[in-house]
Amino acid sequence: MKELLISWLTVAGDALQNNSRFMTWNLFLALVPLGLSFWLFYQPRSLWLRWGVPLLIGATFLPNSLRVAEHGLFLLRDLGTNYLLWTALFTTVLMALEIGRLQRGQGRSHVLFWWIGFATFIAFLPNAPYVLTDVIHLIEDIRQGYSVWIITLALIPQYLVFTILGFQAYVLSLMNLGRYLKRNGWGNWIAIAEIIIHGLSAIGIYIGRFQRFNSWDIVTNPDVLVTRVMTELVGKRPVLVMVVTVVVITVLYWICKQLTLGIVSLQALEASKNSAAPLYKPQESE
């Protein structure tokens, strides 16, 4: 019995470790837009979010630091020297303009940087709901012949935690965007913005899962990416897949959003009760 238990633990550990390689990478990409949403749209009051999300980003980044470095070197090699020179020149001009504003006492403008951050946010956002499609790896794990106990007690919980964290990052990112729109008087556009982003995410998921493009291909291979997307969009199968993806994302997003709002409301209600409670209870007169 002891040897069988050790064998199960060894096999389960190997399976979890193999899955953690792609899970940490995909979760890191899913958390990037959430971190950007804190800077762009809404700074959370919760200390759990303020500290938890950066720590989680760091924890998922460290195992993939070499991979990120490899992608960075690939981008440098793929973009070419001319592009880098123009980028350096453009950055220098922006720095000069900012320094000039500061010296004239006009204050620092974040408009351009905000839009760059927003474009990055939109480019990386599909990586968050993309984790839903990683269920295909669970199917592959099941086909490898793992025992029912390993699948039930190890693999399924691992995929559940991974999927919930990734998709919840998508939910919180859009909720932060909604707060930003409402704060600026555009509350009526929240639902429309959410639907548009669901559609863009569905397109991103399709070209990522089936065409194997990445978020940085917007910069490195824009012509190939646009050509492939325009070609695929006219096909019946891609359109059907993306429509189903939009429906799935919309339904899951609405459910998770309502659950999140419910938890926030309960926390606010509990906090109000605690603040309204007297510091001491008066003694009853005998």
C-alpha cells in the first residue's frame, strides 16, 4: 500500500510539473492586462489585490524569465536595426517634449503613455480568456492513461485553479475598465464596450489557438497577421468558432461578474456593520 501511494504521488507530481510549464506562462500573460488595468483604470482598495496580483505576476514570471528573454531577443532580431533606430529616435523626441513641459511648469502629460498602455492592454487581454481553451491539454492528459485518482485529485483541481485565476483576471480587467468609463461619465457605454471586447477576444483566441499567433505579432508581423485574419474571417468555420467563443465568454463573464459584485457587496455590508457597531455594549441596568 505504501509503495502504491508513493508511486501515485510520483506520477501525480510529474504530471503537475509538466502542466505547470505552460500554465505559468499562460497565467503570466493573462495577468499582464489585469496589472495594466490597475494603472490605467482603477486602483483597487483591497490590499489583497494591490499586493497579490503583482506577487502572482512575479511568481509566474520567474519560471518563464528565460523564455521572456528569448522572445525579447527574437523581437530585436526580427524587428531589425532600422526599426530600433526609429524607435529610439521617437522615444528621444518624446522624452525631450516631456522635459520641455516640466521645465515650463505645465505639468506632466500622461495622455500618450496612457494610450500606449491601453493598446498594450487590448493586445494582451485575449490571453486571459484564452485559458479556457487549455482544457484540451486536460483531455490529452486523460488520454495518456492516468488513473482516476490522479485525474480527480490532482489534474482537475490544477486545471480548475488555473482556469479560474486566468478568467477572473479577464473579469476584473473589464470591471476596472467599466469603473473608468462610469467615472468619466460614459457609464451607458459599459455594456457595448464589454461586447466589443468579447468579440475582439474571440478573434484573438482563434488566431492564437488555431493560427498560433502571439500578442507581439501585432508589432513584429502586422502584415502577415492582418492578411491571415482577413482571410480567416470570411470562412464559415472560423466565424462559427468565434461566435460560439463570444457566447461562451459572455455567459461566463456575466456569471463571474455577478459573483464578484456579490462578494464585494457582502464585504461592504460587513464593513459598514462593523463601523456602525458601538465600541462597547452598555451594561443593562439591574
